[in-house]
Amino acid sequence: MTEKSLEKSVYEKLCGVVDPDDASVDARELVRFADGDEAKLSDAVGRRLSGEPLQYIIGEWDFYNCTFRVGEGVFIPRPETELLVDETLEFLKGRSDGEKTVLDLCSGSGCIAISIAKNCPEAKVLAVEKSPAAFEFLKQNIILNQVKVSAFNDDILDGCGHLTKGRFDVIVSNPPYVRKNELETLQTEVLREPVEALDGGEDGLVFYHAIADRWLPLVRPGGLLIVECGEDQAEDVKSIFSAASDGAVYTLDDFAGIHRAVAIKS
């Protein structure tokens, strides 16, 4: 069978389980992944049909201009999160005075921290991740992408004592923000990702309160704090940040026009 015929065959198998738009992408990626190995392709298709995320099956995924190893235990990078990298890099371009220090909270695979370090090598980038499983991927991805990122296996809610004594030009985060009672409504493949990377507490805002209370005061004057949020959370997050600081708060829209990030300039 030709590659196109294989893709069509896999697509037809996936369509009953996977959204048709996703099935087309999944079929192409799985055929490429198998690289002509029928047994490998059959196994991969079976795993996908069981609800395992495509990215876990392949074992890596592209984000920004980098490639990241992913698998069970780590949150999969999403394209909308590139907004945080874009905004951070644009902000750092205008910082010509001294060292540029960036702190990435809830780093997961390291996609934000590593992309910033790759594209702004003069920056000093630090990343914090609580989950031991995700932290292993973070360390692997730092090596894979050949960047300098200082990684810390710690809890941003009540740990990180050594870091809370520092000051940063940028603090960036894509924290857990799904409301606890909405977790069970998520897609099957999303539920295969670590719940600690999804669960934002009863109202989905636990981490934003912690970031405003513990971390926002560590942003240097004239610095930036930027976070990703759920599609209906921007106004709540803006209110949390506005109550904690008199800095200028603004939102950024993703490619679908959704208020996907909230930032504050101190």
C-alpha cells in the first residue's frame, strides 16, 4: 500500500472514535511514525483507539521551534501556549539593561522555558515543576534542545523557599486551571494526561491566587508576569492580579479569538 492508502485506511479506523478533523492528522502522523512497519502501525492505531493521546504514542511533539519528549505523566504542549512565549520574547527584546531573568512556574515538559531559552540565549531561565514524572521529561528536554535552563523539582504553592528570595524580569506560567467538577467532562485523551496538570481546584483559580500572592511581588519594577487561563477565566484572573498590584493588566487572544492569557506589567 502507498503511504496515502495507509493514511486513508487508518483514518477510516479512527473516524468512529476520534473527531474527523483530528483523525486526519492522527492518521498521517501514525503512518509516519510506523515508517513502513505494519506491526508498529497496528499497535499504534490500537493505542490511539483506546484513547491514548497521539503525542504519547509518538513520544515527542513540536512546540514553537523546538521538539519535546512527552509521555505518560507529563502535560502535552498546546499551540495556544505559544502566546506566552511570543509575549515574553517580545518583552525581553526591549530589556537592554543587565541580565534578563525568566522564571517558568508549573513548567511540565519545559516547553515554555526551553522555547524562551532557545530564542533568547542571553536570558537566564529557571523552571519549576512539582511532579517527579514531569520533571524527568523537563530535564530530558533541556538536554535534547541544548539550552541552559535551571530546573527545580518543587511546589510553587508552598515550597520554593530559595526562589522566593529572588527577583525576576519575567514570570510566566501555564498552571492547572480546570475546575474540579469539570475534570470528568474532558475528552478521553485529555484524561490520560496527569490530573495534577489539569486540576485548578473547585473554581479553577487556586494557582492564580498563589501566583498573585507569592510570585507577583517578585517581579522587578517594569517587569512582566503572564499566565495562560481557561476560555472563561480571563476576567477572574484579571481581577485577582488587579487586587494584588496596581500594574497594568491586559489580556491576549489565541488564534480562535479566545482570551487565553492574562498579563500584568509592574
